[in-house]
Amino acid sequence: MKMLFALLLTVISWSQQADLPVQWVGNKDVVLGTIPRGEDHTITYQFRNLTDGPLLIENVRTSCGCTSSDWEERPVAPDSFGSINVTYDSTKRGYFRKNVKVFFVGHRGGHRLSLSGFVE
């Protein structure tokens, strides 16, 4: 019975992973540590296309106006890599945590990324 349950969990886990359009390379939750005030800080999030066809970023939403995003608006070929640049404007002092949500054409739901740190 335990073996059957373990097999079932493995199959469920495998089938859920097969539906993901991308595999994120590196950390999706970046901690910048302590950063100086008044400087822009850009983080590059990289992903690999796991689909059988070209993959296009539909939209990237940031949690506030102090965070912006930039990406190439060209399709990423299967098994190739794409990237998204997220820039944080550190004008306010103190702790910050900013969320970014990435949406791909033809795929439901967004992929959550984040960056956090402390501005001195």
C-alpha cells in the first residue's frame, strides 16, 4: 500500500511539472542585502523554455512604481533561455520586498518572483 501511495505521488508530481512552461534558472527570490540609497539596482531572472514551441512573455507586473521590468519581446525557442530584467529604485530608506509576476502567452497563471533588501 505504501509503495502504491509513493508511486501515485510521484506520478502526480511529474504530471504537474510537465505543465510548467518554464524552468527558472537560479533563485526566484533574490535578497540584495544592504544597498545604498539613491541608486538603481537591476536583477536579471533567467528561464528556460520547457515547451515544444516558441514561448513569448505576455506581461510582467511589478508590485509598485519603484520597481520596473524589461524583457525582449521576441519568442524564446524550445529548450532555449530567456531573461527578464527587474530594476529597483532605492529612493526610500528601510526594508523592502517587491513582488513581480510574469505571464506567458497561452499559459494560465503567473510566475512569482521577488527581490528584497534594506536601503541605508
